[in-house]
Amino acid sequence: MGPPASLTVDTDGESIWAFIRCDETSPLPVAKGGRFGLDCMLPDGKLKPHDTIYKFDPKGNVVKSFGAGMFIWPHGLHVDREGNVWATDAAGEDAVATAAKAGVKAGHFVRKFSPNGEVLMTLGEPGIAGNDEYHFRSPAAVVTAPNGDIFVADGHGSNDRIVKYSKDGKFIKAWGKTGYAPGEFRTPHCIAMDKRGRLFVCDRANTRIQIFDQDGKHLATWHQFGMPSGIVFSVNDEDLIYVYDSESDNVENPGFEQGIRIGDALTGWVKYFILDPGGNPGTTTGSGAEFGAVDKFGNVFAGEPRPRVLRKYVKVR
């Protein structure tokens, strides 16, 4: 299996969906001989014929897969209340340009699939970066509201903003820019919605979570969860927030370790911590677990790109 980019739980509360970066085996950046960021692209710019979106049953068996030949760099994944699957391609400019030379249009888009893999909607223009109403620059994540509104964290490039659309893909508004003030971002890497309808944004490079209402009004800022890469909420009645910190170390965020912080979703009080199995605050390496999922039993899942595994933590109390 290639590196898992993102995970999310199915509407049944048990099955897990994973966004897999094809068969790439090297976690090294391109400058060091690896293919990080080019995971689903062949050297000639064409896309690999591997499925990227997988559904696992509670026993870990693959029961469904699709998404081959569509993505350069699989990133964010979300399943809405109807079971539709949303995925983002956060490929960078160089990768997109290489693909374009091979006649491939990919990167800079968000795609909606039916539960069986039929393409239902595409937001953004594949292969074209931008900062207007209908173009993104390496969108990192996507989430939908109960009424169907769509929120995109346009955050792995330089846009540093949140973009809101209606359920049929019509632009409503955008907010945010690069900066440090409330409502500004430096790598909005994830976006999630709690049961109260609040939007939680991983403002990763600013080492904080920013909380907004669905109109973009800033409600709160939390710094106690490290360098947040991914956020999920409990699907049972526990009302917990699970924050995946894949970046903290003595250089990037002194005083914090990589791992999963679990807290009260209302107050932000951190209750538990799962240490990253490869984390060490004295180094800049770790499992790379940016996103995860939590099932209805409280079991925690992490997608770890560097060792290329899906890890399950079983709740014991």
C-alpha cells in the first residue's frame, strides 16, 4: 500500500475510507531523490493507473476502491451525510506543470464522488491555479454542512483562505489571507465541523486552531493542540475533538510532541494524548500522520505516510 494521505469514517460509523497516494514508497522530497508530492504521477507526467480512494470494512478488508488516474497528490478526504466522498488534489505548481506537458490536467481541484465512485461534481479547474471564486491553489481539505454547503480549506499553496459554496457548487464567499491575526492563516491544512455547526480550521504554521461560524465570523482560537494537521470529532455522544499533530518538534514547535491530542469539543480542554510511534521532539521525523478517523466505538485511526500503514488504537476504557 502507498502512503495514506487522509482518513474518514463512513456514515455507518464503522467502515473507514482512506485516500492513498498510489504505490509511492519514498517519503523523501524531490530534492533528495524522492517523489514526495508527485506520488501518483509517473516520471513522464502521466498519472498512475492505481485507485486512490479505498473503503475498508471494520475487519480491515478492502470492500471498494476507485479514483485511478485522477489525482497527482491525494490530500483531503471527507464523507458527507449522504455517503458521498469528497477529495482534494493538493499538488504543487511544479507537479501540475509536469503533468500538463504530458497532456494531463490535474491538481488544484476538489472532486465529489458517489459512494460507488461516480464523479458528481468538480470544484476548481484541474491543472489551473488561481485565487478567484472558482480556482484554488493546492486545496488541502473540504467539509460539508448539514444543509449541503461546501467549505474548502484552500491552504497548501499561497491562498491561505476558506472558500464557501452552496450545495450545487455556486460560490458564496471566501475569507482569510496570509497572516497572523484572527481570521488570517498560514497553511490552513484542515477544516472540520462539530455538531454545533462550528468550523474548525487547522492554522498549522501559526500553531493554532481557529474556530468560525459558517459565515466566517471568528469565534475562538486554541493553541493547546500543537501544530494541527487534521481534526475529527467523535461520532457518538462523547463530544470529543481529536487533533492530529504531525509537525511539532524542538525546531518547529518547542514544548510539543507529535501525536494525537484528544479534548473536549466545547471547551478545548485536552484530556488524552496518543504519542506518535515515530515521534521524537529532538528530530524532525515521525510517522507523518496528518489525518485520521474515529469510529462509533471510540477507536482511533491514523494514516501514517512514512511507514505506509493505517494504525488503529483501540479504546480500552
